[in-house]
Amino acid sequence: MCYSLLDFHFVLELPVKTDWSEAFSTLNDIFIFLLTIYHPDKQSADVPAGTVEECIQKFIEIDQAWKILGNEETKREYDLQRHEDDLRNTGPVDAQVYLEEMYWNEEDHSFSLSCRCGGKYSVSKDEAEEVTLISCDTCSLIIELLHYG
């Protein structure tokens, strides 16, 4: 699924890296609080038209953000896409690697590959099905993960 360029974490005034289990009630509280501020029915009649339009636009953005971040599955997809977009903006891809060429670590159920800097690229089994870019844990190099088939 491809999401718009709108930063939903920013819309809901959240830090990007939020532990889902701790954040859900907070996220819900923030959503309700922001709705009470920006809901079109909550705007007074004597507010300038431009301000009302800004509040309506903000209300729409808050609703869109909640639809994505308020669901664990869509939030995970959205955060993975954001991470890949950030990696794409970091620099060019250093190499293309097939998943099958990576080392399987049974202990933590992840794939890894040594980087030329001495660091490593690693991706969990679940993430390997969804991500296409992996960054080195030590340097700024990025590899593109390919799948046979």
C-alpha cells in the first residue's frame, strides 16, 4: 500500500519511533483531543473564514492520520514505507542482494550480511517479506533486497 507524503506522525504530534503497546491509549487520547480543537462544529461563528478552512483541512489530516496510525497493521506498513523513503533519500543503493545470499540466524530469526565497513545488514524474517532497502548498522551504505521469482 502506498501512502501520501503527508507525515501522519507530525499531524498527530507524535514521535516517529513510538512503542505501539504503550502508545495506543495515548494515540487515542491525542486523536480525541485534536478532534475537539479542529472539528468544524467546534469553530465559533466569529472566526475568519480562512481560519475555519485551515481547521477543516487540519481536521481532515487528523482523520487520515488516525485511519493509518490507529490500526496496528496499517501503522506498521506506513512506518516501513517511511523508513524506506528515508533510506532512499540517504544515498544511492550500494548493492543488490538476494535474500537467499544472506546468512540465516536461527537465534533471533533474522537474515544478515556483512558490510564492507565491518558492520552488518540485518532484517527479521517478517520484515524480509516487506522491505526492499536495508541500511548497514555501522555506516551509511544501503543494499536493495531482492527475491527470486
